[in-house]
Amino acid sequence: MSEAGQADGEVDFDVARLDEYLKSWLGGAAPMRLARTQGGMSNPTYFVTRGDWRGVLRKQPNNALAPSAHAIDREYRVLMALRASAVPTPEPYRYCADRDVLGTPFYLMEWLDGRVFHEFATPGLQRGERAELFDSMCATLAEIHKLDFRALGLADFGKPGNYFKRQLSRWSGLWAQYRNGDDDNPDLDMVTHWLSERVPESEALALCHGDFRIANVIFHKSEPRVIGVLDWELSTLGHPLVDLAFNSQAWRMAPDENGGLLGLPLKEMGIPSEHDYLERYYELSGAEERLTRFHQVFAMFRGAVGSAGVAARGDLGNGVLPDAARVGRRLARAYAARGVALIRETP
């Protein structure tokens, strides 16, 4: 580590190289400091300060099992495209594809001064604040889906053909890659089979975030409104109701399952019911289709496979969290079990 660069916590790259990179871009001489962000289980993310300048660095993990699932370049492209849109995002500063700098591609973006909640229960807020906060989150998702992605230069941001069929094939392949003898997950196998027999046809197409949950949204410091949508690594052109299903998983998951809401006194807390939240989205987005059991199970399937990937990276010692293997494995089973519960639920 260089004398000019200090890090709070472990980093997976040479801090001196980053210091050199920033010096070549920003010029001058100033002390640099890094701090690993809290939360998140995929792409390593750091707060960076250099003198009076500050930003956020986001990079691929080393030894990525599936580089397509850590699409730093796609994240940066989306942030560039959304700069002048109605969707609030951090300002993208600079993208670096040169692996000689930090070992993997990375980008730098604006450091938004706000609040991030890792639980949908949003501890510490007042009842009225929660109602407004959930409405702002819902409105932000609707704005993403209303974007004219062609006008934004994102017409080629997804492959042609049936979105569900492509996604099911991709994520099933990832599950086959991630699983091993210790990762028996019969619920996930059941969910995968159930989905494969029910792939729907749909013409709906929108820019989709891919992981729209409360932990990937940053709120104003003191007001219950969204000021930035983060973590666009899974973004693509797809079916907007999958995004909605992923966002509304919170009502189907327990508090210890990625900060869900199941079993909590929502009315007392000021949090809308699942039905009211979905109706608000339909109103704001103008969506003609409605969420179906397939969309909900599909979202649980995606969550399960994504969590299995977290576990696989943890097994390699490459997890963002120190106990990534345990957390990922537990969440993979939880998501899959919730998917099975949806399948068995009476319509």
C-alpha cells in the first residue's frame, strides 16, 4: 500500500495503483482513502476520497464465476444513458476497462449523500414517513419502466426473442454451474421445472433494473424520497412485471430473508399491503398486464440462483461478505422455498 493511499477494511486490489490512476485523472497530490461499503453481496464497492474530491468505486470481483453477472460495463452504460432522465441515478464519472489497474474493470461515480435501508421495515422511521417512502420507491420503479429506452440509446441493451425463455435458460445454466454436492436444493429444482413448463408469451418490453429492492435505492437524508437508484449490474431489456415481482418479494419474505416484511404489522407501521403497492404501481406506470403467479415464482427463482452464486463465490474466498458462503446458501434455500409456497398457494 502506498503512503498516499489508506484503506478501511480489506481490498482486493493494489491501492497504490488506484492512487496512481486518480492522480493521472485528477492531478495534483492529495491523500487518498478507501472505505468498503456495507451490504451488497456481488460487486465490491468502495467510498473513495482524495483531498476534497470524493466518489464511489465499483468493480468486478476477482475470479468472477460468471463475468456476465458482474456487468460493470453495462452498469456504467445505463448510468450514462439515464443522466438526463426522470430516474434519479448517481452521476457516472469514469469507466476503466484496463485490468492492469485494479485487476478487473471498474468505474467511478458520484457519492450521493443519503440513506440506504437494508430492511424493508425501515427501522427508525415514523409511520407517515414510511408511507411516503414506499410510494416514492414505487413511483421510481414505474418511471424506470416508462422510459423510452430506444431514445436513450439502449435499443440493443437486450437480446431478441422470448425474454422469459432466455432468462430461464441463462439462470438455469448458472444454477447448474453453482451447485455442488453440498448444495442440494430440491425446492429450486422444483421451481425450475415448474417454470420451464409455463413460459408465457408477452410483447411487453422495458428497461428493467433486475434487482430493484430497497437496499439498492438511496433516499434523501431527511425526506422520504428516492434520490438515486444503485446496482444496475442485472439491468436489461425485459418484462417489467419481473422487476415488479422482484420488488414485491418483500411481502412474501420474512425479515431474516433479505429484510422482508412477512409477519410484520404493516398497517401499524405505515407500510402498504402487497395489493395496495401493486395497485399503486399499475396506476403510476400505466401497465395493462397484471402480476401473475409465474412472474412471482420467476422472481424467487432468480433470487435463489443469485444467492447460490454468492455462496459459490464465498466458497472460493471471493465473497463480498466475510460469511458469504453461509449467507448465500441460506438465502438460496429461502428464496426457493418461497417459490414452492407460491406454486402451492391457492389462486
